[in-house]
Amino acid sequence: MKKLICTVMAGAMLALSFAGCGSSSSSANSDSPSGTGITGAITVVSREDGSGTRGAFTELLGIVDDQKNDATTETAEITNSTSVMISTVAGNNNAIGYVSLGSLSDTVKAVKVDGVECNANNVKSGEYKVARPFNLAYCDGELSEAAQDLIDYIMSSDGQAIVEKEGYIPIASGSEYKSKNLDGKITVAGSTSVAPLMNVIADEYKKLNPNVSIEIQESGSTTGIQSATEKAVDIGMSSRELKDEETKTLTAKQIAMDGIAVIVNQSNTTDDLTSDIIKSIYLGNTTVWDEIQ
Amino acid sequence: MSNLKEVFMKILFLLCACISILAVAVICIFIFANGVPAIGEIGFMDFIFGTHWKPSSGEFGIFPMIVASIYVTAGAIIIGVPIGILTAVFLAKYCPKKLYKFIKPLINLLASIPSVVYGFFCLVVVVPVIQQLTHTSGKGILTASILLGIMILPTVINTSEASIRAVPDMYYEGALALGATKERSLLKTVVPAAKSGIMSGIILSIGRAVGETTAVVMIAGNQAVMPNSITSGVRTLTSNIVMEMAYATGLHRSALIATAVVLFVFILIINICFSILVRKKEKQ
């Protein structure tokens, strides 16, 4: 009996590996020079379903089906962290991916989208179209004095200066912040994209208000919003727009904008991709680099 | 007075034992109470045998992930078990004492390396090699199998070594006396005599391979589609849960907990196999 199972399993694995020989060979054709310097299948890398970055990316580029649902190709590689995304694209000539502008690194190359470079100025002016808001969500009128003061600080010219310094795009031009020297405890939870910015802001705020302690938890946009709804935390961080059901109980305050950079391997010679091509790649209609001129 | 102390200690021990029982019970209740209604809502057949996982479109089919978990585990066993058993034979019967003192701690060290380190190692070392050899993205069943094959080595080696050492020397000596060579006596008499111990080691390592998450999520590709070759990317049951849990709401969240139910049943089956085997061994 055991021998039989072993034989069947070995047979199955063998069949599987043969199938691999047939289907995994890429249709690379080195005779036709492509506009990207890369031949062979495109390795599409995406974030996990439900991620704020993925939600914004698919929505902004129209990678959706008839019912406005996310239609990213099922054969896309999925990663749930920015660092794995960057090392995957850095280590694979054929890869394409996307990351938040603030976490972009030199090991990969950010391409222009429709001829517009991904940088803070272009996001601010609205020319670079793949950009999303950073929101804070809270129950209006129920905030503690300290929490309200923290939000005022972020919206002030001092707070927005930090936003700019960290590589994100400020959206308000408030007046200068004056410390009221409050004390208290503020808990903030949510998006892993907003958290790095929030950490810096919190440090600066604590310098001005030494008696306030701020606790920041990274748990993802949806969990952060949920915690704010349940009043488990004072403020929820979100890297996407709030859904209708969420705005019933919460107020959203936009604190910054963030660009989403489309990244390719350093050996890829293309500098510019149109949004239609990126859309086609992520929908799974364009599957080899050779097709891209 | 001493009597009182005895009673007190007895209650303390009992309480400690209760904590672990309570933990298991609460986990069971939690995942079944949250997961089973979700399976009902999605539909048992659509959930288990559905081949599309698109939470944003309301499709929750985990069949590709069940298949992925089985393939990856099978791959790990094919790679890890032969190496593990042969290493155990070497350690038990061939290894000089000085070398043993050196190798044994290294194997135990292998067991205590955090899985995220394994994952990152695989991402920067194994993935590029597979990429070069197969001209694919390098993430997939094969890479995950190699990784898990390495990760289960300590379990297989340690249990196999212990059970080979437990085989009475007369088996080995008897085979030698009948004229068999050293290798033949080991592989044909000693190893078969130790097989129930070796089997339980294999079952334990299956449990480890099925349950491994952090490392696998980094190098398996995580596509929720049916794999069509040994190099295609797959998403295992555990990866599915850990990747999407942070952002999931509503039915999506429940579907992830339902995925945990399926995983739980998997592990339960493996553990039952293990205890049957152990009981059989005790009867002998």
C-alpha cells in the first residue's frame, strides 16, 4: 500500500516537472530588438488584495473589470511587503512592480508614466496621475485635546514641512504651530505606508509637547480604520480614501499626498511607459517585453 | 502544613496544564465559530473546489492553495527526507566522535534559525539561481520545496538518528555475521527496524512544512492560480492568510479564517496519523 502511494506521488511529481518543460520556456526572440532591451515574459509583481497601495494603483490606472472590481492578472506575483517588492524587481531583469514614492530606492528604476516623471513636484501639480491621499480617520468631536492638537500640528506649516522633507507631498498651507504644552496619551494605528511619516511627525511633536506620549501601531489601513471606529485607538491612518460605510462614523482628514512609482529592473532600458501599456501589463494582456516598443 | 503545600502545588500544576488546554479550546472555538459560517455563506463546494480567489469580486475559491500546500510539502519531503535519513545513518553509525561534536550542534542550530532569515536567504541566494536555470521568475514550487526541504532537515535527522540508535546492535551484528556488507546491513536491517520512528519524524516535518508561513510567503510567488509546472508560482494556505489578513474586512476576513479552518483540519489529520503511528509503535 505504502509503495503504491510512493509510486503514485513520484509519478505525479515527474509528470509535473515534464509539464514544466513544456510551458515554462519563454517565447524569447532575440532577433527582434525591443524598446526595453529586455526579452521574454514579463514578471508582473503586485501587492496583496486589500492593500492600500494596490487599491490606489488599480483604481488610478483603471486596472478594473466592468463592475469596477480589481482585475489584476491572476498570474501576477504577489508580495505583502515593500522590501520584498524592491528586492524582487532589483533581482529580476523581467520584473515590473510599484512602490510608494517615499520608499523608492536606487536599486530599482522608476519609469515615467505618460512622459511624466514620478517626483514630488509632478504629484503636487497633478501631472503625475498615479498618486493617492494619506488620510487620518477619527470620530469627530470625540477627540482628546492632545489628539486634536496633534492633527492641528500636522496641518500647520511646521507639520507640512516635515511631510515635504520625508519625500511626500504637502497639501495644506496652514499657519505656524504654537505649542499649548498639553499632556496626555495618543494612540495611532493603521497603514504601514503612512506609519513611517507618522513616526517622524510624532517625534517632532513630542519635542514641542514633552508631556504627550504617542503610540503608533502599524496594522494596515483597514485595520486602522476599524480600530478608530471601535474607538480602540484615537486616530486611524489610511493610505486610501475611506469607503462610504466608514465615513458614516468617522471623519477623514487628508494630511499628505503620495505618488506610486512604477518600477523596473536597472537593466531595463525603457524610461517611459504609457498608462495604457502599464494597464495592459497588469490586466495580463501584454505578457512579453518584446511587444513593448 | 506539608499537606497544605502538597495540595497547593497540585492545584498549581493543574492550573498550568489547564492553560494550554484552554488555549487549544479557545483557538478551536474561535476559528470554527468564525470560519464555518463563512464557508456556509460562500458555499462548501465553491470554497473548497473553487479555482478563483478574487476577494474584491466576491470569489473565494481556495482549491489552488490546497493544491499548492500539498505540492510544496510533497516537494519538501522528496528533497529533505532522503538527505535527512542518510545524514542520520552517518551520524549514528559512521561519524567519528570528534566530528560528531561539531556536526550535531550545527544541525540543532539549523533548527533554531528564524524562518524569516531562511526566507530572505532563499530570496537573495536560491531565487536568482533558479531564475538563471529555468528562465522563469525563480519563485515557485521548486524554490519553496528546496527551502522547506532544508527547514525540515533537523526534525528528520534528529528523530531518525534517535530511532536508529534505539535499534539493538544485534540486528546489525547479525546481518554482518550473515555476510552482508556494512552498508547493506545498515540499509536493509537497521533502517527498516527503525522505520516507525523515522515515519513519525517525517509526519512531524510534514506538519512543519504545511504550517510554515513567513519564509514561504517571500519566495513562492503567491499567485492564487492552479500551478501548471514545477516552477510556477503558488500561494499556500498559510501565505493566503498572512498576506491578506491585515487589510481584510467583512466576508473577506471570514473567508481567511475559513482558510485557517481548512489548514486546521489538515494539521489535525497529520497529528492523528502521528498518534496512530506512535500507538502502533508502543504495542510492538
